Amino acid sequence: MNYTKFDFLGMTVGPVEIAFLIYLVFMIGIGIWAYKRTNDSSDYMLGGRGLGGAVTALSAGASDMSGWILMGLPGAIYFSGLSDSWLALFLIIGAYLNWKFIAGRLRAYTEIADNALTLPDYFAGRFHDAGKALRIVAVLVMIVFFGYYIGSGLVAGSKLFESSFGYDYNTALLVSSIVIISYTFLGGFLAVSWTDFFQGLIIMTALIVAPIVLLVEYNGLSGIVEATREIKPEAVSFTQGFFDLEGSFKWIAFLSLAAWGLGYFGQPHILARFMAVKSVNTVPQARRIGMSWMIVCVLGAVFIGFAGIAFFGGDFNAKAYVLLSAEDVAVLNTAPGSEKVFLLLTQALFNPWLAGFLLAAILAAVMSTIDSQLLAVSSSVTEDVYKPYMRPNASEKELVWVNRFIVILVAGIGISVAMGDSRNVLNLVGQAWAGFGASFGPVIIFSLLWQRMTRHGALAGIATGAVTVLVWDGLEKFYTKEVDRINEFGQKVLDGNGDVIVDKVLQVPLFGLYEMLPGFILSCIAIVVVSKLTKVAETTYNQFDWYRNEFKKYKS
């Protein structure tokens, strides 16, 4: 991007850098404000259960979407076409069902279950887990999958700094980590929720402004569709990616996309927003706001990826090359590079000040997920390990400071992961989503809807879901072999350097199924079978009656 820069305190800065700096200072300012309003562990972990509908909705959405909404989804559409938009549809369906059937019930039951502050705390209260095994297993699952989640998020944020400003990767990693840790450390859940609220607004604004400008450039949607059809006809089809060369429907690919929607039921950093909403009666308003926000953002992201095909390959190609280097535009033709389509479109379409604001939306998307994950892990370790086993009589002030210390500790683990092989870290994001969805999702659903569920059933469900995800992923890697590419004449295919092109082939197609689906199904089976074989405690049974009667009083 070409714009005037100047020296400031030994640094070379311009409009984009200044816009970023204003945004980062604002986020830390919210952390300081929330710090002064945080008095006890309930305030730090759930904001005193005082979130209104709008803050609950946008913070839940922002903590969910991460950099996927501005980088991953537009990149997938740009690279593969509209057939990848099915993933967005299934995620919208999953999010709606989560709001409709889980949010209000979880808010009601967590208050009845000894005012539970975390998911493991809720499980222990729901099933009267005197042996503590359920609580400990749940915490271990959170630590395992959140470690990869946080590390991958830090990688995404750091690469944004690196590619936008030319900073060294490790320097970018340090800067983004310090900002996120600062406001999470200071203000806890209140800071995270309010920063996520404003970050949600920034993300939505970016995903509205960019499509509007593109529509004006092409004189409407029909202009974009026609330009894209001329450049990449298969990109206009919603079903192109689901048929093989023989015309057979690829069920495994379709079911794998559909399975992503199941993940919502088990994500701790999203469910925490439901637990913190002011009351069950606030949930319908939050649901309407949250789903509206999500639909607008997803449609905007799909549109950006689709329009990017026309912009960088059609009539506006020359304009793009004037503002961007040929290397920048060429990198979009690779699968990893396609994720930069929003970033490069922003640089090409907008003046530096507005571009800085819109690029900050990418950082907002990344930060809004990492902060929620940091808080979810620190809250669980404090409430479910430190307090019951190490310091049962710890004061509220002590618990708050233990939470803050664990935020730093977990962030340190994430930073160490991010400084390793980042390509592997990013590939594990889907595994982390599947891990939480398959281990916690079925347990959450059954615990809120089935009175007969037992403590042993919950434990079996969590363990089965987590283990299945890890094993299934391992089996896919084990049965994936490298083979030489052969053409229709039985000859090996060579690249430009004369080397044989090697393809990775999965020898057992079933293991190509996204691990979420087998993990979720087996977890459900384990819950039902083990619960049928074990006895429900009378106190647990009576508590469910109380919860059900209380929930009926609220508007749904």
C-alpha cells in the first residue's frame, strides 16, 4: 500500500499504523475500566451475571468467529467458489439451535447448580460429582484443546502484523500477545465481553462497507456474477465441489461440512456468554441480535471472497496491480494465500485511514476469540482445581489474582506453540473445534434435556468424544500415503523442475470424515448406554424437576 509515512519515537508510522494504535489503546482502556469494576471472582469470571442482550449477543458472536470470518471464509470462497458456502450455512444453523435450545436452559441451570461459574463447575453441580472425577476430566479436556486454539490465534494475529507492516514475526507475536493479555488480565470477563462487543461492531462494519464498495464498482450484483463466471465458471456453482470426476456425490465431504454446525453446543468460550446473561428473559433479545449479526457477517464474508475473484482477475485487475505488488496478487492463487483476499481488497479499495480501521477488524476478530479462550481456561483452572483442591478457603481477592496469573501462564503456553511450526498449529484449529464439540456438546444437550442422565454417563460422554476426535485424526494421518501422480497414459507427471509430482491419498476414505461427526455420535451413544446402566442420584433427579419448573416460568 502506498502512502506517506513519518518518524515517531524512532518508529516509521503512517495512517494504517496510527489507526491500529488507536484501536489497541482503546482495547486496553476498556481493560482498565473493567479492572475498577471487578470486585470478586464472579465478577472476573462472568461479569457478575450482568450482561445485557446486545453485549451478550455480539460478544458471543465475536468470540466465536475469530479470524475465520475475515480470512478463512473469504479465502475458501475465493479459492473454491460458492460450494464452500455450505459450511457457512451449517454454522448458522448450528448457532441458531444453540441459542434457541441451549442458551436459556444453561443460564437457568447454572444458577440452580450452586451458581456454577464454569462448564466443569456446572457439570459437577448438575450431577453432584462428589468424587471430582468429572470436574477434573473436563478441565483436562479444556487445557488440551485450548492450548492449540490460543496458539493458532496468536499465529493469525502475528501474521497480520507481519504482512501489513513488515514487522518481524516474533515482534508481531509479542505485540499482539501483550495487548490481549493486558485487558484480559486487568478486567476479566467484563473487559473481554465489552471489548468483544466493540470488536463485533468493527467486524460487522468491515463486512458491510467492503461489499457496498464492491457493488458500486461493478454496478450491482449481476455485474460481479457475470465477471466471476467469465473468469472462473465453476466458482458460481453451489454444488461444484461435491461431485467427483465420475459425477458421484461426495457424501463424506458434504457430511464433514455439515458436522461443523454441531461444534457450537460444546464451545466453552461461547457457552460462558449464555451463563453470564442477565436473565433467561434476556436470551430471546440476545438471540435475535446475535443471529442477525452472524448472518450479516457471514454473507459479507462470502460476498468478499466471491467478488475478489472478479476484482483480481477481471477488468479491475490493472487497478489492483497499481496499488499492490504482482507478488501480492499472485499469492492469492494458492490455498494458504487465498486467505489474504480481504486484506488485499482493503488495501486496493480504500484510503489508508479507512483501510487501517478495516484491517483492525481482522485483529479484532482474532483477539475477540483468544481473550475468551484465555478467560475460559483460567476460570476453570481456578474454580475447578485451585479452589476445591488447593485453597478451599481462599478469599475472593485471592481467586481473582490467581485467575490473572493463570491468564499469563496459559498465554505463555500459547505463545510457545505459536513460535513453533505455525503451519501445523493452524491445521489443528478444526481439531480443537471438533474436540470441544464432540466431548462437551452431547453432555450439554443431554444434561439440559434428559432427566435420566447420570454422572457416569456424563463422564463417559466427555471421555469418548475427546478420545474419538484424537484417534480419528490420527487414523486419517496414518492411512494417508504419498503416491506419484500418474496421467491417463500411465506416465508419471512432472513439475516444471522435472521432479515427479507427489499427491497425498487417503487409503481408507471413511477416515476423511470430519472427526466431529463420529466423535459426537459415539459420545451420545456412550451417554445413553452408561446412564441406562447406572443409577441417578435422588438429589440430581429432584434438582432437574426444580430446574424444569423454574425454566417454564420464562418466556422462550
